[in-house]
Amino acid sequence: MLVVETVVRIRREHASGKAIKAIARDLRLSRKVVRKAIRSPEAAFNYQRTVQPLPRIGPYQDRLDVLLEENEGRGRRDRLRMTRIHDLLVREGFEGSYDAVRRYAARWRAARRKDAGEGAPAFIPMTFQPGEAYQFDWSHEDVEIAGKPMRVKVAHVRLCASRTPYVRAYPRESQEMLFDAHARAFAFFGGVPRRGIYDNMKTAVTSVFTGKERVFNRRFLIMTDHYMVEPTACSPAAGWEKGQVEQQVQTIRGRFFQPRLRFASLAELNGWLEAECRRWAEHHAHPERGDITVAEALEMERPALQPILAPFDGFHESEHAVTGTCLISFDRNRYSVMSTAARRTVQVRAYADRIVIRCGEATVGEHERHFGRNRTIYDPWHYLPVLAHKPGALRNGAPFQDWDLPPALHRLRRRLGAGDEADRRFVRVLSAVLTDGLELVEAAVREALASGTASDELILNILSRRREPATPHSIVTSEDGMLRHPPLADCARYDLLRGYDAAA
């Protein structure tokens, strides 16, 4: 391609009357090029290739078209990079360069958009007032927890005005995790915006209709009503409608989760993530106001946020049947309940970190939530009424293996020794917990051990004495009931009586 200076020189010499042949000889150019420079308007000399030769890609063009078509059909996270597609072609014998594949893919996508009548995507910049809105999204990240690889579901919340991010990792993407993420994000922000922007996730949206019309999940609507938030759903496959949180997902993935994070527990990971969100906000400038940081913008936005009146009771409830062994199956694990609920139907309220089991209005069990599978989580106190009638189960009963008893009860069991009789005596003491409570029983055991006696009868006697009513106070009469002439103790009157008897 000729530079502008050469084109200008050709045009000037031709205008002065110099022949094309002479110009071509002096500048060492072909006469065809000289004629093209003379005919070009305003010294514009651009070469437009009409046919693109494909010496390397030619034999593999059909295969490359298939790979590009398959790649377009994949989800955004699963799409192959051009380097990977080039590697697949090389494995099949392709000898061309990566740049040739990249340029062909760019032309292929442009032709695809042209055939569909689409131009390059264009967007409208958005602006939000303080306290107006937040955006929510999920992402999947790979971490290492307690030495084992784990893919966690990360909840992303972003304040639209101040650009403040909040992220928290969960084992599931279920509704109770959604509720917990909102409660923790609003506590982190120090208030609640007036509107929330979501995609059409199943935990929030039940049905999608034309335009923006949606049927939201009932429990999700209760949550948004509790916080006085107006939920807004994006159009399907229109991630740009919540572009801030979509960009945050990519930023957080590169800044926080690469290289792979390693922590002893999920709680430790979440503590680190929250501290990193705070540190990131303190050290990064606001994208629209470069004179302040994101943390300073959050302080300015907080007065416009709605106050948090009370945390939302964010649980997901389901019904389960209790087996004869006082167990329910929930989320691929088994949990114990109180024996009074055996063979009945109970309601399980699942929270992000615990489950609460209710039978009617009574709570019959509460456990820390476990996210593995095929585990059985016992609470030995749930089986105490059954153990009181079957003391022989203390030795081999599954709930009582490695029972973490209070120190006083643990010492008593060790003092009583082993054997059937020792188990019966110990169960008699444990059974008193049903009527007197653990605190009083433990105090009675300490008192008995302090006296040097490890006897169930003594412990039950101590509890019985403590249940006796207190000695009533002496009767105190009022002043109106006092005698005007109170009796006097005068023993001399007996001598007078003796004198009367002698005279008689």
C-alpha cells in the first residue's frame, strides 16, 4: 500500500504534464498502480480485497465451521476459547497459525450477524439515584475446602449508585440461601434499596410472560415485602439489563477466586470474602466519580437506604415423615427428632446453616445443617424418654456412642463403672432430666460427688429435697390483732394455788 506522500507526488507530477510511464520508471512502480493513484479521490489509496485466499484453513474450513457453530450453542461459561479451537484443529493435522483461526472466526461471526440482519450490539448507559436499586446474581466458583475441591455457589449483590459489592459463598443455590444472602448483604450495606433487579431464576420467578410481566415465587414475594423492596425481573437472556452485577461476577472471579482459594471451612471463606469486599471498596475509586472511593460513596448513599426493621425469617419449609427410630430424611442426610414425634408428620424449616423441625406448634428438633450425603446426625437427648424404659440400649445405642455429656455426668458414669447394673443406675439419673432439667440434675450430681458418694439414690434424694416446698414463714399479726393486756409469765401464782390447797 502506498503512503500518502507518494500518492500526492504522483498526482502532482501527472498534473504538471509528466507521463505515466516516466512516473512509474522514476518511482519504481507499476503503471497500474500509478493510474490507480491518479484516479483515487483526495489521495485516498486503500486496497480492498474481494476474495480471501485460505491456503491453510481451506481443507479444514468445514470442520472449523462445525466447531464454531457448536461453540455458539454452548452456554457462556462452557464456550471454548479460540486457542482451544486452534488446538483441536492442530490435533487433526492443521498446520496454520492461531491468528488465521482467530481472523476466520471474526469474519464468520460478522457474516452470521449480517445474515440475521443484526448489527454490532449497542447499549444505553444507565444511571441510578442513591438508594434506588441493587442487582443480584449467582456465579459458580471452584475453591478448596478442608483439603477437598468444591464448587461453591456465590451470591453477588451490588448497590447500583455507590457500586458497593457484596459476595458470599454457599453449597447450594436454593431459596433459603437466597434469603440468607439478602439479609447479610443488607446488613453489610447498612440499609435496603427500594428496588431489586434479578434474572429469571427459579427461586424467585415461577412463570415468565410477555415483556416484564412475571409471577414471582410466594416466599420470595414475602421476603421482598418484608424489606419493602420492589422486585424487577430482566428479559430472558438479557444480562445487560443488570450489567453492573454481571461485570462484578467477572471482576470478583479474577480478583478474589484466582488462584484457587483454600480454606478450612466455608465459614472461614465467607469471613475472608466479606473482608475483601470491604477492602476492595476502600481502595477503588468510584467509576463515575474518580475523586471518591466506593466506600466513601457507600457512606453518602446510606442515608437514602431504607432501615432494616427486623431480619427476615428466611426458611424453606417442607413436610417429612418420622420413622420409628425418630429420624427424618432431608437433603440426602438423616436427622433425629424427639421421640414424641415418632411415626408422625413434621415440618422442616431449612435455613442456610441449620434446620428446625416442628410438629404442630412445638419444636421437636434443631440441628446444624450438613451438606454431604448419607450422614446420620443424632441428638442423644431426643431418645432419653425411650432410654428411660430401655436402659440396656445405653451400651450399643447409635445415638449414645461418643455422647458429649456435661463434665459432672461424665464423671458419674466413670465412677459407676461398666455393666448392666451400672447402666441402669446411670439411666435413672439421666431420666431425672425430663422432670428437673439438666442444670438441676448436674448440680445434684456435683453435690453427691463432692460428698464422696456416687449413688443414684443419693442424687435422686437430693433432687427430691430440692423439689419440696419451702418452709412457710411464721405468722405475723397486725397491730389491730394485738391484745390490750398481754399475759405475763408469773410463776409466783403457782405458790398462791398451793397456799389455797393447804388451807383447804
